[in-house]
Amino acid sequence: MTRLSGACHCGSVRFELDHVPGSLTECNCSICRRYGALWAYYDRKTARINCSPGAVTSYSWGDRQLEFYFCNRCGCVTHYESVEKEPESRIAVNTRMLAAADVAGIEVKHFDGAVTWKYQDKPA
Ligand SMILES: [Zn+2]
């Protein structure tokens, strides 16, 4: 059951999410802060990326364990996932592709991907 849907700016890449995320993650690592992404994590079964095979390009860096995907037409960063696409592995969706109203009010957690690799937020 699709609860949320999103798309890149030009609409070439669309995704469907089965549930509203419990929290969003802003990360300060070298790639996430450049992208300005706001991530939500999903099991592969509960998030579907829909686009033609040639619509996206992936970018990997460092140890090349992750692939960041962006639209070839409008350049929006839509999601990232592990290089090995195991059925149980998660996918991170850039919730900036959703309508602002759909994610308004969801808690934003701050992940220190730059240094400590931990969330910086104090427990509620
Ligand atoms: Zn696009």
C-alpha cells in the first residue's frame, strides 16, 4: 500500500513508500552535506524506485560500498543503496523529493557522518 510518493524535479524518477518515516536524517559527511539530502531509510520491500534504466546515474566514492543515484535529466539526488543489492538491505530515500507537507513535522535527526559516525541528538 503506497502511503507516500515522490519524484525528482523533472519526474523521470519516481518512488513509492509504504509508510511515513518515523524520523528523517540529516548527515554532515562530505557527500550528504553537498547534496543537502534529508534521508529516510526503508526496507527494500517497502520502497520502490520507478524509472527507466537509463534515467539515473550512480556515484560511488571512498570504499565504494554505497551508490548514490541522481537523475540524468534534472540532477536531483533521489536515493542511495548498498552496492550489493541484498534483499534485506536498506535503501535511503531523499525525502527532499517528497511534498514538503508530507514530511512536515517529522523529527529530523542529525548524524555526524563526518567524524564520530553517531547521532548527535540528545535522547528525547
Ligand atoms: Zn529528474
